[in-house]
Amino acid sequence: MSYRATKIVATLGPASSDPALLEQMIRSGVNVVRLNFSHGTAQDHINRATMVREAAKRAGREVAIMADLQGPKIRVGKFAAGKIFLESGQSFVLDATRAELGDIHAVGLDYKALPREVKVGDVLLLNDGLIVLTVDAIKGDAIHTTVKIGGELSNNKGINKQGGGLSAPALTGKDMEDIRTAMSFQADYVAVSFPKNATDMELARQLCNVAAADFDHKPGLIAKIERAEAIPKLEEIIRASDGIMVARGDLAVEVGNAAVPGLQKRMIKMARELDRVVITATQMMESMITNPVPTRAEVSDVANAVLDGTDAVMLSAETAAGKYPLETIIEVAKICAAAEENQDIELEADFTDTTFTRIDQAIAMGALFTAHHIKAKAIVAMTDSGSTPLWMSRHLIRVPIYAPTTKIHTQRKMALYRNVHSLFIDTSADRDTALQQVEKYLTERNIVQRGDIYAITCGEPMGSPGGTNMLKICKVE
């Protein structure tokens, strides 16, 4: 059977809100569905989450739901005509106190603190950097600028400051409400926009845990790395999170396009070394918003993220608003699988000078090493919390990892882990019976056949988190 290790995150939107289409997308390779909280009401998100769960059930597989918080709105206001066209060399004013709709001369600001956070000479980048303004003067709450690169500017477009430095908090009042909404349907992951340091992520975790306490649920937290200030604090942010998103759009605007590929490689490497998951996002298949096939450059971009070791690649407008959401999923799945076939596996190098202080971690690494050398067909990591499969998934190996669990939340969370196929099996507490159940599952799906070898890890006694203490090599009779 074909096996794809890299996971696919698809954003739900108007183009993918048909239940039958969503089911097809899940069957074709979607592992995680992103709900973008920048759009829609609380009830919209609750309804969409229900639709995702129902579509996944019909497709016969579980997917994770990721609630992506909007974060601070550092944006221009609205225009009387909906949009304007700025000419290079003209003057333009950003006015925090302006109440009337914008025109060719000036526009209001959603972010009222901006005049106090810029100085003469600063460069402001609007609409993902397509429009460039230079600050000439600050007069009260009005920022007077000269347009360096002009273009069309429409309602509510984002503002970045070149080099970073805006102090807007990562979590707004809206985000706090949205966390409560996301926890009401037990979102598996919460993505935090624009965190600057570990404190932002720790606050988000506290809010999530309080909101989810009634449901006995703890979501995974994903830090979206999209501010220049986050780069020097990268390690502390990763340690405070369950994973990161390489959010290349806003990040590129702040640090410059040329810096992003190197940062992407560094972030993926650091996240894997710190046992965290990593999602690579933004414009991965951008041309497929309007075209049925990707460009060669996009194919290379997705493949390079896979070769770097990303857990997942993410699609935004391609699946939310594009013409070809299903075709995009099919193309990405093909690209990921082809890239994985050409990946260098250097498992021994991963273990050089590595010390394992925990029994469960040592068992996980022992299973990888053994399975790699005896060319096992599969590794089975029976798990309660998902920790053992996560550790295994941090190392590149061509042996697929199957992770049976008795907990549905654990199964969904593992949907994001590279090379981990999460299974819900209501296994017996008796070890031998449970092992028989797992082998039956594998043989029925032709994952293993008579004469095949596979490795299995579990805890004895079974059912206690962090209790993995056994590695067994099995041969199918």
C-alpha cells in the first residue's frame, strides 16, 4: 500500500464547505482541518467543526481540528469606495482618530497605538508588503507618509513595520472569546498568531486549559512564527508550545523575502530537535487558487519543506476560497509522497552522543533503530498520551509508525505527527490479548502479511501514561 508520511493541513472556507466535497478531501489526504477565526461568527465555527467531524466519520478516519486565532488587528480602516489606488511619490496619511471612511488622501486605523510606535524614517508595509510607505512625520494621532511603492489598497489590509517592533499583544479580547468557542467543540490544536515570546504562549495555554477543563480536554498549542521579534526568542517559544507554524507571509514582510528560506530550515530543524511538531504554511500552492495545476516552483517549494523534515504542509486560500480545493489536496499528497522517496535517512547520526534519561524514550529510540536495521514492515506504538509516537516521529525513517490508542483525543492529536498513522482501538487491558487485536488490525488492512516482521512498543501494566517499557519484535505467522 502507498504511504505518505507528511501530513496535510487544509483551511475550511466557502470553497470547501460542502459536506460531500469535504469528505472527498479527507479521503484524498487531509489530516488536519484549519478553522480560520479571522472570519465568521462563533456559531459558524461550531457548525463547521460539527461538519468536519461528520465528514471524517463518513470517510472512516479521524482528522484533527486546528482553531487559528486572529490575533491583533494591525490594519487600515475602510474606504468610501472600498479601495483606492496609491501612486508612488504621493502623500498619504494613516490617522488613528479618523472616523469617516478613507479616501485617496487618508484612512483610519484599527490599531490605535500605531502613531506612538513608529518614528520618522520607519518603513511601513501594507497588504503583505505590496505597498511601501515611508514615515515623514507624526502629528498627534496622524502618521504622514510618502508612498514609495504604490498599488491598490482595499478595506482592512494589514500593516507591518519593516524589522518588526509593534507591541500589539498576541492575545486580544476577541481571541479569548474564540478560545472559549474552540474549546466548546474540543479543538485539537489552537494556533496563536503573532507571539513574541514564551509568555504569550504560556498565557494562551492557561486560557485554553481553563476553557477546556469542563470537557476534560487539553489542546495542543501551535505558535505561528510571523514576527521579527519572535526569531531571537525562537527556542523559548518552541519550548512553551506543542508545535510551531512557519508562517511565511507576515514573517517575510517583516524580515524580507530572502531571509525566509533559511529561517524555515532553521525552524524545522529546531522544532524536531526539541520534540515539537512543525507546520510549513503560506502560498505553498498559491497558483491553484485559480489554476488546476501547480507551478514547478510550487512543486519544489512543497517538496523542499518535506525534505527539510516538516510534519505538515498547510493550504490556506487554496482550499478555503480557490477553484480547485480537491485537486490541490491530490497534488500536494503526490508531491509529498514523491519527495519522501528521495529523502536521505541518517538514523544512526540522530543517536550519536544522545543520552536517554527516560525508559519510555529509550524504548522508542530502540524500536526505531531495530525496525530500521531489520527492515520491519511497521512499528506499532501503543500509546495513551501520544508521547512515544511523537518521539519516534522526530526521526526520519521509512518504516511507517502505527499508533493504537484507546483515547479519541490522542488519536486526533497524532493526526499532525509526521509518519504516524493514529488508530482508535478499544484494546483489552490484558497485554497478550491487546497484541493479538493489533496484529489482527494490521493483517486485515494488508499492512503486514505472513512472514513480515514488525516492532511493537507498549507499557506493562497497560493504560498508564508515560509507562512504555517494553519492545517486542513480532513475526506474522
